[in-house]
Amino acid sequence: LGDYDLSIEAQQRAIELAPDDYYNWGHLADAWRQAGVIEAAEMAYVKAIQLVDEALAVNPKKAALIVARAKYEASLGHKDGIEEQLQRALLLAPRSASVHSLAARSYMLLGDVGKALELVQRAAMLGESPYYIAADPDLAPLHGADVFVALLPEEETD
């Protein structure tokens, strides 16, 4: 599922190259969270949210921004308004595999396994890589679910 130290280093390098990229800050926060470095993860999520908000001020209907913000908020343990943000992003981008995939991760963080499974299935139908789905640590709790297993190539289900 992941070498978080390597991921942290790679994301730190990415931030050096593009310090105002919310995506890099979000990935760094995810890596720190997965590595158990919670305080650093929280600071990076706050920075990612700040950068997303700046981008949303320019383009308030960009689904990728809305779903990213919701995921970062959910990663911080916030629940208020997250589901509304996710539903808005899904309505704005009903055919986006990446929006569905990130929404699935968000629902996992909110504890809604059923909705997460539904969105993972939809993301796969829309073209999300089954390898990406299988490798995502936020989706690891789904690995035993029949619907999840059916999405993966045979060698990934062992």
C-alpha cells in the first residue's frame, strides 16, 4: 500500500517546484496522515484548503476543486457541509472518474462505506484504474467487499 517516507519526500520536492499547487499539498498531507504524522498532515491539509479556496474564488463550479476541498476537510475530521460539497461536485462532473474516486475516499473518511463502495464502482465504470483503486490506502478497508473485489484484476484480489 505504500512507502510513505518516499511519498513524503516526493511531495516535498513537488511543493518546492510548485508551492501554490493545492494538489501537491493534499498529497503531502495524505502521506503524512498515512505515516501517522498527524500534526504535519493537519497543517498541510489547511494549506491545501487555503489554496483550493483561492482557486474556487476564480472558478467556483470546478468539480475537481470542490471534491478536493471536501476530501481535505473530511481528512481533518470535519463533517459539516462535506456531503453537500461532494454531492455538488458529483452533479457538476457526473462522468468524471477522478471526481467519483476522490468522493469515494471522502465518504470512507466520513465512515459511509456503502456510499464509498458505490462511488468506487462508478469510478471504475468511468475508467478509473483498478490498480489505482487497489493501491489507495483510504480504500483499503473495502478490499474484502465483493463489489470491490469484482473491480480488480485477478492478481489484486489475493
